[in-house]
Amino acid sequence: MRAKTLGTLSVSAALAFTIATPTVAQSTGPLHIGYDPNVPVGAHYHEDGELGEKLLVLETGLRCDCGCGLDVHTCQFQMQCGTAPVWSLRIRQALEAGQDVEPIQASFVADFGTAVLMSPPAEGFNLVGYLLPGVVLLTAGMFVGLIARGGTTRQALAPVEQLTDEDDERLRAAMRRLDEAEGPDW
């Protein structure tokens, strides 16, 4: 039994160490405009100004279609993906042509459906995904409250003001038995 606990602790420690260790190398995914292998992890950039901001908003708002589940911006820097750089180029060209963010995003939704959005619109069945966690937490909290309360009512918790002679005698007899059973501590 002790070896099993020690094994569990060592596996947990190894997992925690693996998760906590920072990544020091940047993936060298496919080349695209804006990629710089000398930029440290987490410091990806796009040109300054309104175009760069709009490009980043669109890239982080669209889910890559390669199956990784990442947004387009992250996928093109972290994965060996052929889809994200093409989408990034499509977004950049549309922005340079003067299109706004909403029509560009709508064109991706028209081509790939709402699954391409990182956060789907709060309508229809998607509402379940937005509301269910709150309902589950509220229900679990009420359930835990009922369990912790133990089913007692306020009346059962009220103090007794007057003891009957019979209750008084039972209480004294129980205290005597307890004193006899325990004995002195010294």
C-alpha cells in the first residue's frame, strides 16, 4: 500500500514538473509574413497600427481548420500547419483591400460554418454551452448545502428552555456513565 502511494506521488510530482517547466524554444512552423524565429515565445508580432490590430483580432477569433483546435494566430506559430498561414494571408489581403473585420469574419463563417469561430454566437443550441456551467454550479452548490445541513430544520436546532424531570434524569445518568467509562487522565 505504501509503495502505491509513493508511486502516485512520484508520478504527480513528475507531471507537475513537466507542466511547470517553461518552453524555451519556439516552433519553426511554416514561414509566413510576420514570422521571426528570433522573437521569444509569446512575443509574436504583427505590424503596428490599425491593420496589425485587426489582423490579430481576426486571427485569434478564428479556429484553424487543421484539427488542432487552436486559433489561426497560435496555430501558425506552434504547429506544422499548412492551413493557418493561408488563412492569415487571406485575412491580410482582405484588410489591405479595405474590408472591415465583420465582413471578413462573416466570409469565413460562410465558407466553414460557425465551427470556425473560437466563441460561437450565443443563439440556438449554443446557449446550452453558455448557460449549462452556471446551472450545474448552482445546482451542485445547493446539493452540497443540503448535504452539509444534514436535513435538520430550524426547529430541531432551537435550544431547549425547560427540561422535564425525566429528561433531566436521563441526562444525569448518561453523564455518570461517561465519567465512569473514562476515568482519570493521570
